[in-house]
Amino acid sequence: MHFGMTSTKWGSRLNWRDGLLACMLRAVAWCVAFNALFMAAAVAQDRPTDVLRLELEEAKARVTTLSASTGLISEEHRKTLAEARERLTLLQERNNMLLTREDRGGFVVYATNSQVAQEYVRMAEHYVSVYRQLFTDFKFTQRNPVHFIVYPTKEQYLKYEQIPQWAGGHALTRRIVMMRIGYSDKGYTIEADPRYKMLRLALYYHPDYSARSATLGHEVAHILVWEMLNKNDKEFNVVNGNRFLNEGVADYVGTYNMAQAQNERLSILNKTPQPIGPFTWLDTPHYPATPNQISEYYAEAHLFVRWLATADTKGGARLKVLLPSRDFNDFKKRLEEFERNEPLYKINLDNYAPYRKKVLSTVPR
Ligand SMILES: [Zn+2]
């Protein structure tokens, strides 16, 4: 008999089967134990380990809840359920596309292939080091993992992130939107999810390397500013810093060592006959309304932060004190406080205008 013949080799047929069963049971037991440990760790930290799966599970739960309704079902409910099902299908489709996951140095990247994922992790790590050249005492603790979803194209980004085609920036879902506006045609969204103490960034693979890099660097800098200003783990999403200075730091870091990108950014200031200037922008609580003013705002923020950062060797320490400024008055108070502690590192705000003129004279019109 076939089994009989092999049984001499493997022991009796019964033992062979028992052995296999025991082995399988052990494997299952290990699996259960491992999973339990894993789950316990995840629950203890209250943090998602995989944002794609989390979002899919949420969409599934929503469909289940909506489907459970009995009795008279309104037209509106039917429509909501249909939308929830459509969302679930979209997320399934998306997750099947983003098969690669790269988890390194506090960044988790989801992409279509490992080459793209690794490029983004490398870029993120590069910008952490650029940031740390400016803020030398800052340590990226990685306490809040940063999840990057990299869509292969702009179309897919708009489709799966449910962003209308015309979007410059509108709030999404229930998550708190931290920053939305950047290079307007290089779309991305960044959100902080207080439930999981998680930062989520969605963007798409721009065909131009410097655009990809500057966009990612800009957002990584926002994340690091946020990490630097929110030391207390209990207060997730509290201090965002002064919007104007925050954008300036992000842009300065994002275009670090990229002369062409910097010139592109700054050239708008050469085309603005009556600039609004940093002191008024520091007092402006929201982003400007028109595309031209938005470009001016970012360019001025970039140049003003560059001036503050490079005035002397205390640039980063100075910026760190100034970043949370509520308005121009608060900014001046913080600057005075900084200079009381560092009397050898005084700057004069009147010197910004000549600095600005000198830099802009080197920028192509
Ligand atoms: Zn920004």
C-alpha cells in the first residue's frame, strides 16, 4: 500500500498524522499567542499599524451598521448606504493597488512598488536631517508614526482621496485637517488623527523629481514643526505654530539646496510691486484668498524664514522661540525674550528689507 510504504520512513501512519496535527496545533497556538501579543501591543499603544487596513475596516463597519437598519428605510438612508458601499469598493480597489509597505525611521510608506516606497522613505529621512541642521537640538522621537500614501498618479489621488478636481483645499472626513495648501498643482493632504495619534499624508508620484522632493520635504517639515511644538503626548494636535512662519520653515526646508525651486518660489516677489510684507502676514490668521496672494505669501514666508534662520548661528534656536507667535505683537515679544537670553545674537527687523532686496536682485524675474 502506498501509505504503508512511506510509513516505514515516517513512522506509522497514525503517528505521522498525529505528528502533523500536533505540529499544526502548535503552529496555531503560536499564531494565536503571537496575535494576542500583537493585538495587546496595538491596543496598549492605541495606534494603527496599517492605515490602509484601518480605513478599509472602518468602511466595512459603516456598511454593516447602515445595512443593519430595519423597518421603514428612507430614500436618504438608501443613498447613504449606496455611498458607503461605493466607498468600500473604492478602498478595496485602492488597497489591492498599493501592495508595498515600507516602514522605517518613523515613516510608513504605502506605494505600488518597493522602488517608489523606498524613494519616499529616503526622501523623508533626508528632510529629517535637513531639519535637524536648522533645529540642532531637535530629536525626531517617532512617537507618532507618519503614514504616507503615495498614489501613482494625480487622477488616482483625486479619486481615492475623494477630492474634487477643482480642490485647492477643503476639509475631508472627520479628521482634523492640519495643512492643506502647498504647491497647489502638486496635490497632497495631510491630516492628524487624534484617535490614533497618527499623522497621515496622502500624495501622488509627481513625474518631476524636484517637485516630488520639495512637496514631500515641505510636508515632512510641517510634521517636524508640529512634533517639535507639541512635546506633550496628551495634547495631540494643539499647537500648529504661526501659519506664516510654519509655511516659511516648510518651504525653506523643502527646497533646501534646490536653487531652481527656490528661485521659482521667490520670483513672484519680483513681480509684486506693492508687497504686503512679513509683519502684516504675521498678523493674518488665515491664508490669503487669491492665487497670486497665496504665491506671494509663500514666497515672503520662505525668504523671511531664510533671513531669520541664516542671520547667525542661533537661527534655529531663534525660530523655535518665534514659531508659536500668535501675531506680530507676540512675535516681537518672543524676539525680545530670545534676545534677553542670547544678548550676542540680536537681529534688527529693519534689516530684513535690505536683505530681501539683495536676495531678490539675484533671482531671475
Ligand atoms: Zn505648507
